[in-house]
Amino acid sequence: MKITRIETIRASAHPRLLWVQVHTDTRLVGLGETYYVPGAVAAVIHDVAAPLLLGEDPLDIERHWATFFAVTNYYGYAGAEMRALSALDIALWDIKGQACGQPIYGLLGGRVRERIRVYNTCASYGPVHGWAAAAGIPASARGHDAAAAGTAGGHRDYRDYEASHERPGELARDLLAMGISAMKIWPFDRFARASGGQYISPEELNAGLAVVQQIREAVGDRMEIAIELHAKWNLPSAIRIAHALEPYHILWFEDAMTPDPVDDLARLVQETRVPICVSERLFTRYAFRQVLERRAAHIVMPDIIWTGGISEGKKIAAMAEAYHLPIAPHDCTGPVNVFACAHLCASCPNAMIMETVRAFYLGYYEEVVTPSIDVRDGHLHFPDAPGLGIRLRPAFLARPDVHVQSTT
Ligand SMILES: [Mg+2]
């Protein structure tokens, strides 16, 4: 089998997303995805990766990973280069699965579980996704209009970000009614701006804690709460927030600081009893090696479409397992990532829980891909089709705001 064409696909309505399709002489097509800086990633794919891959056998995934990493590591690999490699790696696994008639997890050792528990990241489509209005896309060109009240594209428009601040108890009850028993929120972010993350006052601390208290008052311990901090704080502020959260038995405390240098995360682990989660921001097994060796995390959170794809995700998971640590793959991006994470969680014994965003999978995913993910009773049920089990919809590819760049 030979790779004959590589396409990158962008949509003005989704300005942070990039999809890649790898075509072969057998007519099998592999799908991959990444998120952030899509123009830069597309340039890396067409300028650097395509000359390495065209004419090559797509089934030699490990060889292609190593070759691309060696080439880009010559000038520093993290960023658009690893995003490109991640997307391509997933596309090659998709081809391999289709060629073998197996879902990807079948090629990663098979299933270790029937389904994986999910948590809901309390994002809404607009603020997190940076779409539409910023891109100047008229509502008529979008299938999913976040500005429409109540519904969008025939789906309910979940505004979980706003709800997590304005009515967190009600939001927790609503998630529980869907069978979802864990949620991720970021109630302290809004206080980081004034000081640039250098200080949080007792009043601000209490205002952030009030969100957690309202959830506990509404539903008790039936809802688990992960606190995301988006690396907005310095070490003493991170310690102060973590100490304040200790009585609430939170699921984890995520990315309070940037993960470099790792030694400061290790100090945070020593200073608090809350479980520390690290980090979607880390690229490759080499960065996670430092986290593991310095005992800087309790929960390991690789992002599969940034850190090096399914190949690298499997290795990072095995490294974490050797330290008796779970993985919880990062999401809040695109639909292909969720499928890639599903194959990883199906096959990794130490997968703990998977991130999902109902505002996305019950919203725009269904316009872009088929099928969407299968979440029932708070669990994701794994796809069983060969390969990834997900395709871009032909109707999406035909939209006027969708642009395809091709290298042959
Ligand atoms: Mg995060």
C-alpha cells in the first residue's frame, strides 16, 4: 500500500480545528485532527511531512513517527510540528485499522474494558471554541448558530460555561439526570486577570469556592468536581487555592501553573492533599518522563492530538502505569480526538476517565462527522467499526466555508 495524497481541511466556522486525510492507492482514507494554529500545522504537513510520506507504506506507523520526529527535532519539535505529527499518526492508525478490519484498539492489544466513564467539561461552544463571530462567518453559513437561543443546528445549545458560574447546583443536577457524575469547572480563572495570576485575595478565593459549595449543597458527593486552572497562577497562589479546596475532596486540581519547570509541580504535590493533574500542555513521552520521575502528578493528562498521536499516547500511558498512575486523556477540542481517546482508553489498563464536552458532542460534532460519540449512563461506549470509526460528513466537506489543501 502507498500513500498517494495528503489533504488538510479547514472550516471558517471552526477556526482552531484542522483535519487531515491521508489517501492511499487502495482507496483507503485515514482521518486525523489537531487543534490550535491550523495554518501553521497545515504548512508543516504539506511542506515537511508530505515529502516524507508520499509513496510510502502507511502501515509502517512507527517508522514514519520516528522519521518525522528526527527531522523536526533538528530545529525543535514542540508546537505545530507535534500537532502535525499527532494528526498524521491518527490518520495512519485509521488506515491500518481499516486495512486489518479491526477497530484501532484491537491493534493496541484489544479491549481491557467494555466502556469508559466520562466527565463533562463545562464549556459552551463560543467562548472556548473561538469560532464564528471572530471568523466573520454569517449565521446563514453555519449549521450551528451559538447565538440562537435554546437550540442550535437542531440540537440543544448547552451553555455549561455560563451555568457553571451562574447556577452550578442546577447544572450538576442536570448532568446527573443524564447519568454524568463528574464535571470540570474553572471558577477561579476570572480572578487571575487583575494580578496576572500573582495573587488571589481571600474574597476572591471564597467567591471561587462558593461555586464548589453550591454543587455540594445541591447534590452532595454524587457529583465529582475537577478544578481546572489553565496555568494562570504562580506557585503561592496555586498552593493557596489548593489548600482552600482540600475539604471538598475534589477529583483533581489541573494545571494551576505552567508545567515547566516540573520541579515546581513536584513542590505543589508536596504542599497539598488535592490530587494534581498534569498536563495537556506537554509534548511527547520525554516531557511526561520528567513529570513521572519527579513525582509531579497524581493523574496524567496527555492530549492525543498534540502530544504525538495514538502511538505516543499508548507509550505515555504505559509509562504512567509503571508509576501506578492513571491517565485521563484531554479533550475540549474536536470529534476525531474523542475517538482517538476512546481507542486508547479501550486498550490501556490505567485509563481512569475520559474528558467529553456535551456542548460539542450534542452540538457541532453531528454536523461535521458521522457518527458522533456514544455516551450513555455517563459512559462512552467504544466504536466497533474498523479503524477510528468516524468520518467527515460529505455534506460538511461540501460547505462553502470548508477549504481543502492537497499535496500529491
Ligand atoms: Mg486543561
